[in-house]
Amino acid sequence: MNALPIIIGALCVMAIAYRYYSAFIAARVLALDDSRPVPSQTMYDGHNYYPTNKWVLFGHHFAAISGAGPLIGPVLAAQFGFLPGLLWLVIGVCLGGAVHDFMILAGSIRRKGKSLAEMARTEISPLSGLVAGIAILFIVVIALAGLGLEVVNALAESPWGTFTVGFTIPLALFMGLYMYRFRKGKIVEASLIGVVGLLAAVYLGGRVADSSLANTFTLSRNALIILMAFYGFIASVLPVWMLLCPRDYLSSYLKIGTIAFLIIGVILVHPNLNMPALTPFTAGGGPVIPGKLYPFVFITIACGAISGFHALISSGTTPKMIAKETDARMIGYGSMLMEGIVGVVALIAATSLFPGDYFAINTAQKTDAQKAAYVRMVDEHSAQGFNLQPREIDRLEQESGEKNLRGRTGGAVTLALGIAKIFDGIPGLRGLMKYWYHFAIMFEALFILTTIDTGTRVARFLVGEFGGRFYRKLEEPNWLPGSVVTSALVVTAWAAFIWSGSISTIWPMFGIANQLLAAVALCVATTILINSGKAKYAWVTLIPLSFVATTTLVAGWESITDIFWPLSQKPETAWQGYINTCLTATIMVAAVIILADSIRRWFGIGRRPESIVELAEVGISG
């Protein structure tokens, strides 16, 4: 199958969805109105509530939501073939993910930038608010651990990537001061400085990697975890305009620029997808994802189609900075479509590799037993007609400069090779495979790291809201001691999880937690519509809710019984197995409670939520 009709078809479908479906939601379902005041105006504090240019905020929001999911998920799901992941990405993002993000963003804007847990409390019931708060704290730690693990895997022993990513931090600080202090409002000037600085960082990273400074920037796994935790803490405590927003805005140039270049590259090179539409592993037993296509493809591609983590951003930093209501359409629905495109491009890059090379890279081969199992798998499937003999891996090792590509599980290396192959095939850019590969590694790390800083800040708000029930001052986002304590708690939690985990144990749990959080967010969005007298439009959120909730609960049950609990029966993985089983079960129970409580609210059983009394004030009923 050639990639050209796939990329053009996906772009056309998403463009139509934005033009018509998002316009319908904005005009009829939400009735966006710029005459309504927004939190950045009514609660302005210069620290967290800050009116922001829509293009800068689009960059921040897109950078914050686009983490490992749309990059790594499609790569891992390629085990099942290119067709399942492609359909889920295109259909899911238009009818599910973008709707989810848009609805939660608009709901939070009209509720003073309140978090998802707080909206669950006021829209559904105090019980749902409490359960959602606890579940979200579990989920955000798991999500940040899963995302952070990919940064560690991408940057470990990579001086080029480490230098370039590190350089963006002081560059973003300078941009923030330039836009908001030195030359206030001069966004174009700051953008030009940022872009030039970013290109310089990429170039200098390559020079550093070939110099005597390479050892200084070649960091171990544990050193990267410590440094990443320190950065997450600082980004969470500093004012949003100083580091977080300009860094995400700066990163968005590299993210969007690289994706645009990749789309152009796919159109020019139009590579063949060497992975078949469906592989024999759809029935289960694959080396990357042991479960069957259903339900595991839908939790493996945790982002790109729909992501509950986005609800934390859409009810966290972004609604506090949006300048007017109508900006929510581009920032909420549009950013998610952009992430869907990222997922499609990542899938194309991964499936352009030959199956034998893909599975050689993504099958664990550290121990003798793993190597023997890999050889048996190759022989068995090759004999049955699915050729898993490596074809290009030796050449890829030589041209990429990597000593060994076999057994490099996790998806990051696979994606980098796929991207490098596409770039290397563009006329006039051939022969630079080594540089494209390391650029792709750096791109992945930067892509993911911008989610870490925003996610940590959002989690800090959640901990503060929850802790405020016991000590009122913690609810104040600008109270410095509270910011320090809550940020430290969040950072310590996800860093400890990365320290002890691996992609094989964290990623399945991340996918389940993430999708169950999406179900919780859709419950809240549906309840908002019903409470506001717009029940006739509830199908907009009920359709994706029905699919995501049922599919993810099935995936959670199968993960516990087939993956996590068996881990607990082995002495070497017992602790990890018990932790994953308990956390996954806790999140599933919380999601079921919120779903049941939401259904009770939809049918008007019990006391009306307090938000009904406030509808006249927020004007959501239109």
C-alpha cells in the first residue's frame, strides 16, 4: 500500500471535520460568545490567569497535549498492521478526541477555569467530584511516568538530544522575558529569536556530539530522571508566562514544523507501507502487545485519537489564559486534529519499515531466553508466509550510526528510523541518515518533555484543590509555599514510578488510565449539556463515551488477568505486578462509580447539582 493516498485522505477528512463539525459544536452545542467574560479577564493575576494571544496559546496547548501518545502509540500498534491504527486515528480524532478536548475547554472557561474534578463535583455530585479527584491524581502520575519514561529512553546516552533539549530552557526564559517584560507584546520579534535559537540548538547539538563535550552531555538513565524531575518542579512553580508558555510555544515551532516537513516528505517520497493491513498478531500473542487487536489497539494508541490527559490541560492551564470564547474552537478542536495528524504520520513512518526489521527492533532480546524466543517467532511466522526475516537492519545500523538496533523496544528508536528513512528519501537530502536519525530522537524527546512541564503544573493545581479541603491556603495557586509543596509531591511521585518501571509495564497501564480518564471527562461534558438544557445535543459526547468506556473497561480487565496479575506471581516482578493491578483496578472502579453517578444525574434521580443554580450566571444554556 502506498502512503500517498493515506496521508491525503486523512488530511481531507480532518479538514472537513474542522470546517463543519467543529463549527456545528461551536455555534449550536456550545453557542460560543465573545461578549462573555473569560477567567483570564475576570480573575487576572499575572501569574496563572493571563490573557494570551491565540496563536501563542495554540502553540502552548498543542505542545502540552502532544506527548508520547501520538508518536509511540501508533508505532507499537503497528504490530497489528497499518489499517486498525489508521481507522482509529482518523475516526477517533474527529468524533471523539477533538470533541472531548473542545467540550472540556469550553466548560472550564465558563466555570472560572476550574479543574475536571471540580466540574465533576458541581455538575454531577460531590461523590463524583471526590472520586474523580482521587482517580485523576492516580492517572496523572501514571501518565507523567509513561511520558517521562519515553524522554529518558530517547535521551539516554544521546549528547545531541540532551544538549538541544537543555538549550531550549534558557532560550524559552529569554523569550518569556522578551515578550512580557523587555518588549511587551512583540510576539513576532520573540518568535523570530526563538526559531533562530532553536535551529542553532539543533545545529550545535550535532557539533557537541562530535566534540570533547560529548561526555558532559552523555547522561545515564538515572541522571536524566533527576534532571527531568528538577525541571518539572521549576516549570511548575515559576509564573506561567516566564517559562511554561514560551517554552511550549517555542517547542510548537519544532513540532509543527517537523510534522509539516514530514507530511511534505511523505507526499514527495510516497513510501510503500511494507507492513500489511492486518498481521497474524491481530489474534493475540504478539511480541510488542501480547493482547488481541480488540481492545488493545484502542488503548495502545492512547493519544492521537482520544486522550483523557488532554482534559487536564483543557481544564488546567489553557482556560486560565484564553482571551475570548471563540478561540476555544481553534485551540480545543484544532489542536487535537493536529495531534491526530501526528499519529497518522508516525504510523506511516513505522509501517514503512519491513516487518522483519520492525519486529527485530521491537522484540526484547537482552537475555539468551529472549533471543531464543525471538528466533522461534521469526522461523514459525516466516514458515507460515509472514516473512519476519530482517532485510535492512544492518544497513540501518550503519547509516544511522547506532551500534545495535536489535531489541530497542519502546517505539522511540523505530519511529526515529522511520522518520529518518522518509527524510533521507527526499531528493537533495539523501546521504544524511545519521543526522536525520539523531534529529528525530531529539524531536521525540522535545515533543514529549513539553507535556511533562504542563502536566506537572496541572497536577499541582489538582493536589492544591484536593488539599484545600483540609488546609484552605493550598487552594490558592499563587501561594508560594503551597506551590512548592504540591509541585514537589507530584514530581516525586512520577519520578519514582519511572525509576522503578519499564515500558512493558507502564505503557499498558498508561493507556488504560488515560482512556478511562477520557470516559470520565465525557461523562462530565454530557452532564453539562443535559444540565444546561441541551440534552438534544448529548449524542455529540454520548457516542464517543459509549465506545471508549466499554472498550477500555474490557482492556483493563484483560490487562489485569493476562498481564499484571501474572507479573505479581513472579518474585522478580511481584512488586510491579501488585502495583499495576491495584492502580488499574482502582481507576476502573472510580470510572464505573462516576459513570453510574452520571447516569443517575441524567435521569434526574436525586438532588440537583449546584451548577444548575449558576446557569443564569454563566449563560451556558445559550
